[in-house]
Amino acid sequence: MRLDVVSIFPEYLAPLRLSLIGRAVEKGRIDLGVHDLRDWTHDRHRTVDDTPYGGGAGMVMKPEPWAEALTALLAEPAAAGTDATGAEPAAPAERPVLIVPSPAGTPFTQAAAAELAGREHLVFACGRYEGIDQRVVDWARDRAEVRLYSIGDYVLNGGEVAALVMTEAIARLIPGIIGNPESLTEESHEDGLLEYPVYTKPADWRGHPVPEILLSGNHAAIARWRRDERLRRTAAVRPDLLAGLDPDTLDALDWAVL
Ligand code: 6GU
């Protein structure tokens, strides 16, 4: 996957070089570019913002640097294998996805992360101030599949932290990036339920025993207990998730818990 991030604070994206994504970048599974928007300005002050039309508080990001940045980053890569020797015609390139982190976007979900993990090229446009001139988003629709995503109902100062959140959720779902892919299947949000509680040694810790069933060796009973815990937890803290479940995915034992 090719991953580009544009920001006026490229240092904010340093964590992309660490841990899981960092290793994927080192191994060449992710081709990462972190870019300073000011590199596409031409004035002495490297200006990226201006006052809003219509008045109001704060500043708005100017369209020109964004258009130059996105023109450069969304450009089709030079087609390989179409030289004068008449070799293989290159497969048509998939449209890049331009992700604009925004509190006014649609909710970013595990399903969105899973879908994006299968795409060839993601570009994150991290805005600051009151946002990016709307015409940039409209203009970019000819060049990319544009998506505005919010990571939750609260306000951040800019899109950088949201881009870190989204890239982590996406990158860990790219095939071959996580050592043990089984760890992906029983997680919170994979199937609309929260995960079950986990325990490790010692079996009794400061007077708190591990639930006995987990020491029983009865794998079917353990699986049922874990499912019951997932249902109870989800009902207790995220009734909105339960309401969104397909009732056909619940069996009689599930209904007995709920
Ligand atoms: Cl994606 N960006 C910003 N700036 N604020 C947010 C957000 C995103 N999601 C929630 N708040």
C-alpha cells in the first residue's frame, strides 16, 4: 500500500515510523510519504491560511497549496511496461482514496478500516484551523475517491491525531502485517460485539481468582462463557451496538443472556 499524509506539522506523524506501521514501512509493505504542506507554498512566509469569507472566528486553509500538493500526490504513477518495445499493457490504476479527517465527517468504523486496508493508495489531508476551503474537497473528487471521516464526537485541533488513529486501525488489517492474524478475529467491533475479558497467571491474584470455567479445560464451555461475557458487556456499556446487530446472528443461548 502507498500511504501519503499531508500536514503543516509533519513531525506530528513521527509515530508512523514506530511499532507496527514502522516495521511495515521498513519491510516495504507500506510505502510511506509524510509531506509538509508548506512545501507547496511560494511566498516568503509560506502562508497556508487566510480569513474566512462571510466573517467569523478563526482562519481557513487556502486552496492553492492543497491543490498543488494533491495534484502531485494523486497523479497517476507512470505506467510500467508500456514502452516502445510493446510489452504488457499496465493494468488500469485503482483510484486513490483521499481521506480528509474532519469532525464533520461520517463516523470512521472498523468496517471502513477493513475496506481501506484493501486499497492501493491512501492520501490523508490533515487540516488545521477551521478547516480547508471546501472547494479543495469538491475539486479533488475528479482525482480521487474523497471521504470525510470523524473519529468521534469531540473536537481536535487538527486532523493529524485522527490520521494516526485511522492509519493504525487500517494498517493492522493489511494482510501479512500482523504476526498472528487469528488475533484479529475475536476483537471488539469485528462482529459488532465488544471483546470478552482476559486473564493470565497467577490463578489467584491478591484474593481475586480467575473465573473457574477458564481453568476447566472444557473448550466448548469456555467459548460459550466468552460469548456470554461479550453479550453482557456490550449490553451494559454499548446498547447502541446491540441494537445494530442482525437478530439472525443471535442464537437461543444469546437471547437467554440478553
Ligand atoms: Cl477526524 N478531525 C478533527 N479535526 N477533529 C475531530 C475529528 C477529526 N474527529 C473528531 N474530531
